[in-house]
Amino acid sequence: MPKMKTKKAAAKRFSITAGGKVKYKKQNLRHILTKKSTKRKRKLRQAGFLSPDNVPVVRKNLLPYG
């Protein structure tokens, strides 16, 4: 059986923590920042975690060796 290929687009966007959670950077912090509140921008800097329902899909199909 050949090796499975990692989806490189997903590998650039997601990382897997030691506990098995899938971490990602939140969107909407690139441009047009003047209309966004300071509180909102501060919350967007924090990492987001995928819901447990979506973790098996990402780990099996997108990041098989992650």
C-alpha cells in the first residue's frame, strides 16, 4: 500500500496539539481593521480549536501523518 499524501493546504492551516486537538489561526485579522473593535481583534489573535466532531475528519483525510 503506498503512502497517503498530506493535503498541503490543510497542513499550512492546521496543527495538531500534544493532546490531539486541532488548532488553527482565526480569520478576519488581515485588513480593514479600523472598523473592528479592539476587543474583537484581541480575541482573533488567540488560536481557535476545531470542534471534536470535525477532528476525526481532518486527522484521517487531510493530515494522515499529523
